[in-house]
Amino acid sequence: MEAIVTIASVPDALVIPRAALFEDALRDNYYVFIAGSDGRAHRSAVTTGIRGADEVQVTSGVKAGDLVITTGGYALAEGLKISVTVPQK
């Protein structure tokens, strides 16, 4: 038997896939890479909120509409030329 208990929720929260979140142990913060309109990856420090098994709430550092890179993050660097593929829903 399994039970799921919701202890907090935030209506209209901005969430990203957990796989897109990286920890910077030297700076004691978290970051994501955003696909820029210039075709390059841009590192953005983020502040997180509620964390679920697959998603993380972001309270700053990402805005609605940003394309957050979800795969290949460990090979990315600021300003690296990228090719973006957006999955169809």
C-alpha cells in the first residue's frame, strides 16, 4: 500500500523538470541552463521552492516562457552553441 500526502501547494507555481536543476556546491546554490534566442546556452542561478519527485518549483531565476534545457546539462557551458528541439505535446 502506498499513500501520498500533500503538505504544501502553490497555485500557478513556475515548475521545471528536476533533471534540469543543477547544484553548484562551490557557490552553495542551484542553476539551470536556458536556451537563449541567440542559439546559445545561458546559465541562470535559481532559487527553488517546493520539490516533488519529478518537478521543482522555481521562485526566481527563470520566467514563464523560458526554454529550460533538460538534457545534456553536464556537458553545457555558458555561451555554448546549442540546437533546440521542443517536444510536441
